[in-house]
Amino acid sequence: GCTVKLSAKAGAGGRLFGAVTSQEISAALSEQYGIVIAKNKIVQDEPIKQFGTYQVKCKLGYEITGTINVVVKED
């Protein structure tokens, strides 16, 4: 249970320009913790399009999953 912090730009109402992708989460995880998880192993139930805290699942192996806490804040 590590927390990945991402910053993004948003328009009116706090909606992001685009969405936070699995690639961005994977890169931030590698940069912040030195943990390498391929972007296709990160499973998002729905796209992250607003600021806040989210829990994202990742598939680590056969029937082994983990949870990544993602915090999206304003850039």
C-alpha cells in the first residue's frame, strides 16, 4: 500500500484535461519508489478525471494483486 502522488492541470469544476493513464501511474511509481510495474498490469475500474484520492489495483502475478493509492492534485 504505497501512495503515488501525481499532479495535473484542470479546467473549470476541477475536471482534468484528459485522464490519468496507467502509463503515468507506472512512471510515477518507478520514479517515487523505484518499483517497476508494467502499465498493462495496472487496472483502472474507471478513468481518473478529477482531483482526489483513488485506489487502483495491479496484477502482480498469478492470482496475486495489489493496491496502489493514487493522489491527484492540482499542478
